[in-house]
Amino acid sequence: MPNVHHCSLSQVDTGGMARLPPNASKWQRLVRWTRTMINVNPNDLGCKSFFYNRSVIRTEQRRHIRSRYNYIIHPFSVMQSALKILFFLIWTFKMLVLPVLINMMYSKTISTSSFLFNRSNMFGWLPVQLMVIVFFFFVGYINYDTKEIVLEHRRVVLRYLKTYFFFDLASSELVQLVIWGWIARMDIQPRPPYLQRVLHLFRYCHVICLYVRIGTVLTFLDAITEMLFIKPWVRRCLRYAFETFMYLHFLCCVLYFVPVVVYLNAWPEDSWLVRAQIHPDVRGMQFWRLYVECMLMTLCYFFGASSGKYTVVRTNEQIALAVIAFLGRLYTLFCIADVLNVFGIVGVSESNYEQKMAELKEYMVSANLPQGLRSTMVKYYDYKLQKRYFNEAEILNSLSDHLRMEIFLYSARRLSVSKLFKHMSSVHISNLISNMRLETFAPGDVIFKPDHQHDNIYFISTGTIAILNKEEMELCHLEDEDVFGLVQTLLHACQYYAVVIETTDLFVINGDEFCRMLEPFPEATKHLRRLTQERYAKYTRMGNDIKLKMNNCLTDLRTSRMLEKRRKRKTAEK
């Protein structure tokens, strides 16, 4: 029996939904496609890292489809991936362009229409941005503290309202249209200086609301680069470069904006913008020169490299540069802390995990293990430790017997809903489960073989098991909450293989002990016998059906029934 399982069953993934009939209408197909887009995508990279095997993914698919909130967009769906890309493009574009456009509005010589898009074209993004905001009211989220996927609509809406909704709405042009329409109706002419300054600051609040979402933009950037299969160290470098540039771009625009608000049209001679010949009244000024001069000053103060090539004497300009220098120091400290976290200096459990994995690799090298076995061991450790290591035995030994039993029963909570236990009380179910032991099997492991006496019964906690007959014909797959080993243990019909398809957790109990504990419950014993007979009949019927199909195929090939019939074909006349 090979150690690698090659599945021969049909692989039709319905996403937890019933199959459509062949004559389904276009509307039914559209509804089905929409539900597929908002349901869990098993191929999503975030989904694969969050769920440790495909059986858990299928369980999550069924939970979403069968819940009353099946219209909510799942965090690991195709639709959510599309929203991430759309959000990243819109918010990044506006973060880059909008602050520059606001500054250019005050220039008397630089035309805003020559820079990417003029101000009026920014309103073309409004419908798309509002659509994204509406969709966020229907997108589930992940609580990483409890590893819970929240799909309840009320909680989704409240979370969005309490976090980013008002910032997202203020960052759209809708609020701008309402406010500026109200100001136009007031028709205050001429506008006093204080009102002009307030209106200038109001324009920049629009930009600040955009930059509140910089953390979300960076998170979505990580997700998008992961979709493109970019290496982790390259993704991290791209994130640092993108994040640094976005902060520098914002502060560069602020450095120009502050003097504009303070001075309005009365520019003093000792302003550094005047000495650099980039203030709004300069004739023939090019945009790239203005941007480069402001960016160089920002870089010098942000990283503390120098004081720049212009002496700053005005108070408002000094305050702006002092704030830039302070933010630069904070950002540098943040980057250092993040780098330390990457190398495992922060986080004891992650550091212990890296140490254990290093020890494992050293052991495999010293033992000269084959490459296939090494890969299996690494996957097993990844599954068991989940990127963190702690001494589970030491923790459990420090607990009372009652607490240890509660933890074990909680880990076996899926078994309590098995139909095999529906005739038993919860107390007896707990006693039965407490006599089981939890074992983890790696993909390709063979649990039992034909002609080998077997005494155990297995309950699947998570994972998938393939059942094959003596001829190694694959009969079926068993998944979460299924039981197997009944035919071998109770009927002594040792005619089947049980092969692990993916990393699987099994609760194991001796067959004789299991039957003895069911004796006080005649209904449960009767159900067990009936299930055993049905399972054996099912395996036999499946094996016969597969052989019949194979024989029919061979017969059809020999009699040329599967080949195209001969028929006369017209040839082109010469």
C-alpha cells in the first residue's frame, strides 16, 4: 500500500450547497454563483492558514450556508478578496492624489487639470466608494483573540459603525458636496480670513479621514501580495517601503499646506517656501520641483539626517518640522519593534516554536531521514503546534482532575452529537468519551489493512479518512463525526484499508470496552449493530458497483461501443 493517497473518487466541490439540476434556469445559476462568491473559498490562502484541514473548511462552508446569515460575505470568500483589491486601489489612489490636488488649488500658476485628474474627476470615484462602504455592512469579520468568525449581521453592523464607518463616509466626496453646497447657499462675501482658514482645514480633514485607514490598506496589501505568491521576506520589504512612502507623502503635503493656511496671500520674505521659490505666487513653477523640495525637507527631518538646505525661522514652519521629526522617531521605533517581533525576540511561545523546529531539523539531519519522512514530520509539527509551543503536559498536570476532564470533553464536543450516542444521557456520554484517547495521524498513514486483526473503533474529530477494499479500490470518504473500524472489530471482516487523506484527529477506544459500556443501553447497542451491518453492506455494494463499471468499460472497448461509429463523410470536390 503506497504512503501517498491518490483519490479516485469524483472531486465535485459544491461548497456545502445542493447540486443544481441540469435544467436549472439562468436565475437559479446566477443565485448559485452569487452564493458561491460570498461563501468560503477553500483555495484562499488566508483560509488555508486559519483552518488546519479541509474537513474544517467544509464544516465552515456548511455552517455559513445553513445559517440565517447566509447573505453575509464570508471573510474568506472570493467576494471579500475582490473588495480588498477594490478598496486598496481606491483608497491608495485618493491618499496619493487628493492631498496634492488640495495644495495645487492654492497655486496661481500650476493647473490642477494637468496633474493626473482634476478635482472634478475625483467625484467619479464617489459611486464606487459608496458601494464599497455599503458592502462593508455585509462583510463578516474574524475575532483573532477567540479565533471566532462572526457572521451575525447585528454584530457586523455595530462593529463597522463603531470603527471606520464615519471615517469612510467623511473620506468620500458626498460630505464635501453637502458642506460646500450649504456654504454656497450662505453666500458670505467677502469671506473673512478666519473663515478661509477653517475652510482650508476642512478640506484637509478629508485627507486625514483617508489616512485613518492606512492600517487596513497595509493589511490588504499583504493579502494581495500573498495572492500573487510573493515570498514572505519580499512582501515584508514591500510593506515597509509602501508604508514609509505613504507617511512621507502625507507629511510632505502637510509641510506645504501649513504655511498656506497661516499666511493665506501675505507671504513673508523669511519663509523657507519663499526662499526656495516654491510658494503659490511664483510664476512658471513646475509641480515636480515643488514636490521634490518639500520631500527633501521632510526626509531630512523625518529621519534626522540634517536640517535641510533652507533655514527655517518662522514659528508655524518650525512646529510643522518638529512634529515631522517626532513622528519620524516614533515610526523608527515601531519598525525596530516589528523587526524584533519577526525574529522571535518578542513573543515567548513563537520563539519556543522556532527553537523546537530548529531542534527537529537538526535531529532529522543527524538521523539521515529520507526527504518524504522529513516533510511529513514538519507538517505534523506545524499542525500540532500551530506556530506556537507550550508545555501542554506541564499545564495539564497543574490543573485539577475535574478541569482536565472538562478540557478533554470540550475537545471531544463534536462526538456528543453523533447518532450513535442519541440514546445515552450526557453523563454516560462523558464517561464513555473519557475512556478514549486522542491520536493525530498524518496524510498517507494507513490505520489498518486487510487480513490484520484489529480491535479499535475510531471516531473522527477533524479530518478525512479514505476507505479502500482489498483490491485497493477507493470506496468512500469519511469526515468529521463519522465512526469507522466497526466492520473490522465487531464483524471481524478484515477486508479494508483505512488511509488518512489529510492531517486527522481521531478518538480511539477498544472495541470490546466500547461494547461493554453500551450494554446498559439496549437501544444504543441495537443502533450500533444496525450501523455495523449497514456499513458492511454499503462497502460490499460499492465494491461490486466499481467492479461492474470497470467490466462494462472493458466490454464496451472490446466491442467498439465507446468508439465513434463509422459514417460516410463528404469530401471537398477537386
